[in-house]
Amino acid sequence: MSLMKRLSLIFRSKANKALDRAEDPRETLDYSYQRQLDLLSKVRRGVADVATSRKRVELQVNQLEQQAAKLQDQAQKAIDMGREDLAREALTRKSALAGQISDLRAQQAQLQGEEEKLTLAQQRLQAKVESFRTRKETIKATYTAAEAQTRINEAMSGIGDEMGDVGAAIQRAEDKTAQMQARAGAIDELIASGALDDASSLNRGDDIARELEAMSSQSDVEAELARMKGLNAPSRPDAIESGATGDDILVAEPEKVERPREEG
């Protein structure tokens, strides 16, 4: 197959597929019904034209018959008056009219036959159009119901174009949400382990803050340790008598150590 034939075949196949997608059977049926109505209208006009022609011929025949009858009377009167020459002329004209009347009657019979044929064809075509109209409406109603049922089924099953887009959007939203949750969890783990702080240790303000926190923590540890030592130290009589606590002993003890140095 040549290249041009292949291109032509591909073009026709794609065009046919595009037309098939764009075609609505209901519109096609309506168009066909309208075409049949136009044809029926033309047939009716044809019947009317033939009937008009037949009626015109019939009127001409009647007129010629009246003229023939008049010539017959004139011929009779001419005979009665002894004018044979006038009678012969009247009869000659009557004979000519008889030929015309015969031809017109033949045309009238032909037109009558054509009119009857067209009338019968019109009746048959009209019956066919009425039958097509009933079938058309039935097919359109069935197609509309099937189309609605298809859309409902597609919506219920999620295979329609719109529902497919909605499903894809939901899936993307769920994926992004899961990704964001994973990222948030990873950042929490890094913060808890200190890895995120170490990564940002170049910031001098953060170093000072951590150093202050370490000093505060160490001071709290020393104070707690001193309190615990005071609670575990041996009881002194004077401290017991005076009701002093371990903290008071720890505070007063440096004063006793410094007094011997003042006396010496």
C-alpha cells in the first residue's frame, strides 16, 4: 500500500471515529424525520398541481362542449332558413371542436390517473412518516433512558470521566497528606535527637541559649545535691535543740570554720 493510500485510510478512520463520537442518534432521527416531512410536502404539492391541471382541462372540455352544442343549434337554424352553406360551416367547426374535446378528454383521463397514483403514494408516504415518527420517539426515549442509566452506573462505580477526575484528585490529596505527615514525623525525630539543632549550630544565638540552659541546669543539680547532703549529714545537738534543719546547718557551718581564723 502506498504512503498516500495509508494516509488517506488513517484520515478517514480517524474522521469516522470523531464523527461517531460527535453523532447524537436523537439528532439524526429528528433530521431524518424532517427530511421525510419535506418529501411528503413535495408529494402533496405534486398532487395539488396535477389536480389543478386536471380541473383546468375539465373546464376547457366543458367550454368546448358548450361551443359544439351552440354550433349544432346554429347549423339547425341555418337548415331551417335554407342556408345550407351556413349549416355546413357550423358543422365543420363543430367537428373541429370534437377533435379538441377528444384530445382534452384523453389528457383529463391521464391526469386523473396521475392524480390517483400520487394520492395513493401520498397516503402511503404519510403512513410511513407517521410510523417513523412513532418509532423515532420510542428510540429517542429509550436512548435517553439508557444514557441516563449509563451515567448513573458510571457515577456509582466511579469509572466516569468526572468521577475518575475526582478519584484522582482524592488520591493525590491523600498522597500529599501522607507525605506531609511523614515529613512532620521525621522533623520531630530530628528535633528530639538533637540532630536538627546540631545542623543549625552555626547560629551563635542558639549556642548562647544552649549554654545558658546548661548553666541553669547545672545550678539546679548543685542545689539539689547540696540539699540531699544536708539531709544525710550527722545530727548536731545544738542543731537538734534549736530545731535547725539541714539547710540551716549547711548555711551556718561556714561561719564556724571562719571564726578560728579571726581569733588566731
